[in-house]
Amino acid sequence: MLSGCLGTKHLKKGEKLLYRQSVQAPKTVDTDEITDLYAQQPNRKIFNLPLAYLVGIYYFGEHFYSQDKMIAKKEKLETKFDTKIANTKKEKKINNLQYRKQQKMDKMNKKIEDGNTIMQWGEPISVFDSSMISLTEEHFRDYLFSKGFFNNHVESKVRSIGRLTNVNYRINPGVAYKIDSIFFDISDTTILKIVQKHQRESFLKQKDQYDEQNFTRERERIDLLLKDNGYYDFSRQYVEFRIDTASNRDPHEVDIKIMITDPAKRDHHRQFIIDEVRFMTDAGALNPGKTRQTKTYHEIDYTFFEEDYKLRTLSQRVFLKPGQQYSRSRTLNTQRQLANVDAFKFVNINYDTTGGKFIANVFTSPLSRYEWSNEAGVNVTQGFPGPFYNITFKKRNLFRGMETFDLNGRFGFEGVASATSDQNIYKSTEAGVNASLTFPQFIFPFKEQVRFRQAQYNPKTRFTAGYAYTDRPEYRRTAVSVNGTYSWNNKRSRLYAFTPISVSVIDTSNLSQSFRDLLEEQASYGNYSLLNSFRPSFVNSMLFSITWNHNNYGNMEKSSAFIRAQLESGGTIWNFIDPSFLEKQELQYFKYLRLSLDMRRVNVLKENATLAYRINTGVAYSYADDKSIPYEKFFFAGGSNSIRAWRPRRLGPGSFKPRTTQEPESTGDPVKDGYFDYSFEQPAEILLEGSIELRQKLFGFVSGAVFVDAGNTWTFQARKKFVNDVEVENGNSQFKFNQFYKEIAVGTGVGLRFDFSFLILRLDVGMKVIDPAQEPGNRFVLDRVRFFKPYATKGEDNSYSNFREPVIYNVGIGYPF
């Protein structure tokens, strides 16, 4: 069976399978890096199980493949294109045919070399090649030498069991060499002073272990340092290192000499000072019969056919001035900040050294002032995917200050779990219109000098007004909102946003009787704030958020992280102004504080395998007399982007038990009676959840995942359950430090991800492991999971027990985190 799973039947006589490779090395050696240097790799396995599924896929595809037929097909197709090209006279059509021919030939060549599409999804059997062992040993020795282990030793041991071969590499790195002294050989005294001034930033430090990678980093650092200090024509080729191992008393230390050579025909490097800054705002534009005008503002010479931009606003994004030393960082920052304003097709900056002057030239080409876009797709926010349609109108440079006006309309459907029924999917209709106006600066009475300093942080002011409409089976909800937001970047990976004004007027109508009963029932449980949330409301708040994106979160090349923290203060103004006029208008108002923190990380383990983590938490506290918060500000757990073993928004709070389907009377159906009734959403004020997910590419566009989710929600005030006006014991919903960790729900499961390039379709199967709603001692429920129709055992008293837990199937768009 093992040989069948590994595909050894595809080995020829005398061949063996390279099954596994391992490395034994002391802790001083990074084995994660060194295992990437194998000259030959074994076949990929799924989650390290002895199942080389890609081998089976490869040879399955080989049954339908003939290289000779593919070569003949390529020749026939090539002849067909050559004939069409020969019979065509129009140059444009010829170019199009040649392009299509090249595209087709590239695909055919790939199939000739790597097989058909199914074969490309898989991989051929990894036949053990003994010559690869010596090559791998050589790679290891070179790597160890580059890390300062000059006297390393590598040996290998090969063991075969039947047709399976394992190779074990043993590494004795020896003593690592360290840096004893660092010297400089720089004849240009100005450069010597700059390098010595910034020596603390050096990658080469005394007593550090020798590492060739640090020499590459140091060469790059010196190159960029000097280019930021006026040395425009400097290059890293001028930086050299000399390493001496013979002059030290300690035989395991080296001396480093850093040398910067002078350019040919000169005994020093030239520092460049900017003589002029020229900015062409409409590069590439043609206007027959007209000549470009020239205007100077803030020491920058602008040229254009039409003065489309306010030069005061444009100059704030240019950090180059006459009399400044050349700086690569200021040049890139100017290019970046001009690109950030969504006004130009391209931004190019070059320097002209002819004629004895050093001139900075900035070239931009404006984007179209008007833009329409249409978008149709599939979206999911809290339940099941549904179609949507977006239409957007944009007008740029509205007031000649690079402002942007956006008008957006959206209409869509989505499948959501009903708030009052255990049916799987109900249609939720959503529509909305939003208008926004974005300024590339802070709209605030700052002095001009302050505005110029702020510009390097990409400041923006955005005013938004919108109308949202939601129609669910239980209610119809409309919201009119207005807000203003300041945003800026401290670093490229860090975004700040402050919304001093956010106002919404929310109205809920057409409440179904079952939903009214639900709200009344929740109120009888002590959850009065939910009832208040569905009254006509006036919601005003201030928000501040920080978003940190490290290494472009979600990329597959290197590990990355994402953190978003948001603090919201709702109804702050009512601490200073009497809100009685809202009560006269029968509008509910709120006073609350809300804090949320979402932390995510993706670790790239190896090619095609990642480990993703998430911690998501939040607290919402009302300090109003009625302890109410807006419905949209509650926290929920469960669903395709949360804890996937529970239905959307159905988990929690705490160990509080949902009502069972036996209440108020039994139906006599063992599938329905006695189960927890998850018909109702479970809003709460405290959220704590975390997930870990192992993802691995399976083949082609299909990836697999194994995950574990854990968490729950809680309330500040204990919910109570009443039966015939008598309080009954029904678990705990309140957050208690000495108890909350006992109420953590745990779910696990497996899933598939289909990467169609334009979207990722996700299918997850969630299974409950620990259900805090069960009685203590009976909360482990994984052994009760049933994939198909659940069942229960009928007792002598016609009641049911021994309930089986159904799995939860989740459909999502994109990764859950």
C-alpha cells in the first residue's frame, strides 16, 4: 500500500525512490536555510504524510500525452501562422499575428518540455541519483563557509529499504570565525567622514560572526548612504572589502578592511548640487500651434500647455529644491508622493548633467479627468456568497488642486443565515449610494510651511456621504451617513486614519413578528441593548485606527504580517450637550467606547506551504443609562471568516445555552428535538478569537488547508433566562476572569481553496471540538460529529439523547485571514 501511495510502480528496473532527506547539525547552523540547498528534492507530500499524490497526477496525465504528436501539432500551427502572415499586407495585422504566434508557440514549447496541463500539475517520480549527494555536500560546504565556518566538514549516509532511499547529512561546522577589527582605506576624506559618521548603522560589527551576506548588505548600505549625500554617480562597484585571517592572535578571528576606490581620471568623487528643478505637468501631450508656458513657484520651474493644477498644491509633493545636494531618498519620495494622489499616469524623474549644470527634471502625464467603471462579481461578508454590481464615476482635479470626486452605486444579494430560523440561507438585499471628495492635504488652517512638511506623509482629507439599504427576511434597515477622515502614512507600511466626524441616522422598519418576538425574548434574557439597537437611531462617533502591513501581507515569497487597531468613541458630544432634542424626535442615541484589534501573520514554511495565524479581539462598552450600543457595533463569532464550526454569528456568549428545539414542546422528530436551536444571532460586547491554518498547494490552482479555530464572545451584564417569569439556570454569558478560559469554543476542519486568479473560492468543513454551551464535563463533542444526517437516541420517556453534532459547511471568497 505504501509503495502504491508513493508511486514506486513507475520506477524502472534498478531504480530507487528518493524518499526522504534530513540534516543533522548543531544549533549554530540554520537548518531551514541549508535544506533549501538540496541538489535533488524528493516528491512533494501532502502535510508530510507518505502520500506523493502529485506523482499519480503526473502519470495519469501521461496516459493522454504524446510528445511526437505535440511536436507535430506545433509545426502545423506554426505553418498556419506563417501562411497568414505571408498573405497579410497591413503592418498592424502582421504585428498582431506575430504576437499571437509567439504566445501560442510559448505554450506549445512548455507542453513539449513539461507535458500536458495535467502533467504540469503533477511531478515525475524522484529517482535517486547518487551524484546529487556530492553536489549537495558541496552546496552545504559553500553555505557554511559563507557563514564563517571556514573549517567545516559535511558527510552523508545513505540507507535503502526496498526501493526507498533515505539520505542523512551530518554537518560539523567547526568554530565560527568572528570579526576582530575593522579598518578603512578611503582616500576621499569627505566620504571617509560620512562613512564614519554612520558607522553605527553598519552591518559589519566587531565580535560579530563572519557572514558574507552582511558584506553584500554593507556594500548596498554605503552605496545608498553616499547617494543620499550628493554622490549621484557613485556605484557599489567602488566599495571593496579585504579580509585578513593571518594577522590576528586568535586563529578564529578576521580583520576587515573597507575600501572605497576613486573614479578613473579623478582623485575624488564629486558631490552634485541641484542647480534647477523643472517640472513638466503634461509630458507627451501634443497641442499643435501652441507653445508651453513656464511659471516658477517655490523655486520650481513649471512648464505646461494649460495651467491645470494649482502650483501651490503641486509643489507640496516635490521635495527637490535648487541648492540642495542630490538625494536618492528625496527623489524616490517625490516620485512616490506624486504617484499617491491619483492624478498622473506616470511620474518620471531624471537628472541632466550636460552643460555643466545639474538639473532635476520631473515629468508627469495627467490621468483622464473623467472615469467610469463597472464591476460585477461575488461577495461574502457574513454568510454565503452572492452576486453584486458596482458602478463608479470619478472626476479628478475637481478644483485644480488634485482633488478626487467619487460617486459609487452598489446593488447585490447575499445568502445570510436567518436571525429567527434555522434555515441555511436567506436572501439579503443590499443597495447603497456613496459620494466622496478627497483632498491631497489636510483641510485645516495650517501655515504653508507646515503643509510642506506634512506632504511627505501622504496626507489626505476625505469627506463622505452615503445612503445604505438592507432588506432581510426579518427587517428592513436604512442608514444615512456623513463623515470626514484624515489619513496619513508615517512609513510605507503604516497607515493612520482619524475620523473626527461620523454621523449616521438609522431607521429599521418592517420588523417581522418572529423577529419582534426574538427581540422581546432577548430582552427577557437581560439583553435590552439589542432591542434598543433596532429603534430609530442617531449614531455619532469619532474613530482612530492604525494599520500596519509588513512585507505586503499575504505574499507567497516571504513571511508577512498585518495588524489593525481601531478605537471608537461614540456619542462623546452628549457628555457636553443635552441630547433631549433627539428624544423629542424619538431617536435613540448611544454613548459607548469600542476597541478592536486584528493581528494576522503568514509564515512561508517552504515552497507551496504556509502557516497562517490570526488573533481577533474587541471590546464595546456602553456608558449610557440604558447600556445600549448600535447593532452594527456588536461583536459576533461564528461563520466562514470566524470560528467555522459554528454558523454565522451563532456562537456564544460565554457558556450561555441557546434554547433547544424541545422548547416549548416536543415535535416527536429525533432530528429536531433536543438540539440547540441556532436560529438566533448572538450579539455581544466582548470578542476573543484566534485561528491557525496550515495551507499547502495540492496541484494546479487547487490548495488544501487544515485549521483550528478557537474563541467566544461575552457580555458585560449577565443574561438571564426566564420560564413563566421564573429565572432558570442557563449557563453564563458574562465575562469573568476566573472563568472565561473555560468557555473557549474550539473547532477544527479541512478545506479547499480554488485560485482562479481573479478570485479565490474557499470551501471549508468545520467540526466542533469543544462546545462551551454543553454542561461542564460534557463539552468535548468531536466524537459526536456526523457528516450526514444527525440523529439522536430515543429513550423510554420519549425524550432524545446521545445527539450527534452536524458538521458546518462554509463557502467563502478569499482567505479567511
